[in-house]
Amino acid sequence: MSDIERRHIRSFVLRQGRTTTGQQRAINALMPVYGIPYSQELLDLDEAFGRNAPRILEIGFGMGDSTAEIARNHPENDYLCLEVHTPGVGNLLKIIGEQDLTNIRIIQHDAVEVLRDMIDEHALDGVHIFFPDPWHKARHNKRRLIQPAFVERLRKKLKPGGYIHAATDWQDYAEQILSVFGKEPLLRNTAPDYAPRPAYRPLTKFEKRGLGLGHGVWDLVFVRKEEGQ
């Protein structure tokens, strides 16, 4: 693949966030254990996790608190978690160390490239995309992660019966996601439009505050259909 073919519009901007001493200590000690370097070769997930289990990809885990809670509550699943921002990576690693979570692996790299280069087709049982950057100014909407080409690639990585769960607190982004997911022929909506929040997705502090102020949150859960359905 040429360099031109590999270029894409980034859905993120690297912020100069402060990494605390504790986060950096966790990175130094635990990234060699729970981190996976980006590579242009397919990742062997059984080798990465040391077992065969349902595999959930999380794209953009922020500070990782919800990710850790989900992984702790569902030890039967493995979670491959992607984030580009160092403070968030450090915070999740710190929680992993404190709670002895063994079913999380982290790749600190662009999700588009990880999905393209490292994840095999039909390798995933689920995908979580919780509160992606809404790029709320109209001229920046093209930077939104959830676009038709990206969703088509996600669908190819899912096993039949696997799911994509997106959540956003921006109504126009929710409408875009609903439209993009709905136009992918091998995805089926699990609800007439937006889904109730699945029990496995915890409420964040930010989300609780927003709901208390009357702000909306929209969950969308689509399932990959069998070929020919």
C-alpha cells in the first residue's frame, strides 16, 4: 500500500495533557506487560491475551475508568483498547495495576490504522465507541471518526452476530451515526432507532451531570448480519 493510500483525515488532535507521576510510573511498569506496539502486521489476539475468549475492541477510551469497570464486570471477555492520549493510557494502566485486571490490552495509536493493519476479518465479537470527539463545527464534521468507509471496515472485522455500540451526547452526531450505520447493508439495528443504554455501559460522572441538566445521550447498537441475510 502506497503512502498516499495510507493517508487519512485524523479524527483527533494530540493534546499536550499533563501526565501525572503516577500515570507515568504505570506506563513505565505496565505498558511492557499490557501494551501492544502498533505494527503493520496482523495481531494474533490469542497470543496477545494468552487465551481464546470473546474479543471487544474499544476505540478511544479517554481516561479508562469506564473501560476498567466493564472489563472488571466481564472477566469472560477480552478488551483490546485504543487511545492516543498518554494521560489516559497511563490512567488506565494505573487502574489495571491497582485492580489486577488481566483482560485488557492497550494500543496507543490511531484506531483507523490499527483496524486497517492489525485486526483480521471476523476477529471481533464487539466494538465500543463511547463519546467520540463530535467535531461539532460544521466545517470540522469531516473529521468525525464514524464515516461510511470506516464503518464498512469495522463491519468486516466483526464476526456474524458481533455488535457495534456507539454512544454520543451530541444529537446531530447521533443522527449521523444512525444514518451511516443504517446504510451499511450487513448491519442490523437492535432498536427502532436509538437503543436504551445497555447495562454493561456505566454512566460516567460527566454523563450523569449532563443528564441531570436535561442533556441527551444517545446509544446505538447494531449487529452484523450473516452474509446473504
